[in-house]
Amino acid sequence: MKELIYSKIKEYDPQLDDFEISYSNHPLLLDDVIMSYKGRNKLAKSERIRELTYEVLNNLLLIKNESVEYVKFVVVRYDVTSRLFVFAEDYSKVFFDFTFPTENNSEYN
């Protein structure tokens, strides 16, 4: 499974070279994830975080339009960056990814 995830990430972003992944292999009900991001968007304290959660929410809604019921998350870490990749339940497709805001990444503050 790990090799499949690495290959799909490299296919999605060929510029990624040296990175580590974390995943639980637990499918997440897309409706629950959408509900969570609606809440995160309402609770966002900065405009940048509100924009990020809104963008994620829109992408999740697009996935739902494809009649997808479950997704899986994979966290990719490299340098001081963490990105969350949203995969199909069987890891056959990366739907989208986004970069986690960090203290070192001032554009998110």
C-alpha cells in the first residue's frame, strides 16, 4: 500500500523528491469531512485560514458531485512543510492537496 501511495503522490506532484508520508488507511465518510470543514470555516480566526478552509470545502463538494462516499487522508512531510493529500478510498486517485499553515509560513498568519 505504501508504494502505491508514494507512486500516486509522485505522479500528482513530480517535483516532490524526498518526503515522508503518514496515513491511517481508515476511510472517512465524505459527508462527515464536509461537515467538519464547514465548522472549521466558521471558526477560522484569520481571513487566510477562512480562505483555505473555504477552498478545501469547495474541493470536497466537487468530489461529492462525483458520487464519492469515502476518502482517505495522507499527510506528506518534507523540509518544514506538511501537505494533506485527499485520496480516493482505494488510493487510486489524488483528488487534491493543500499545505498546512505553519508558524514558518507567514502567508497563513
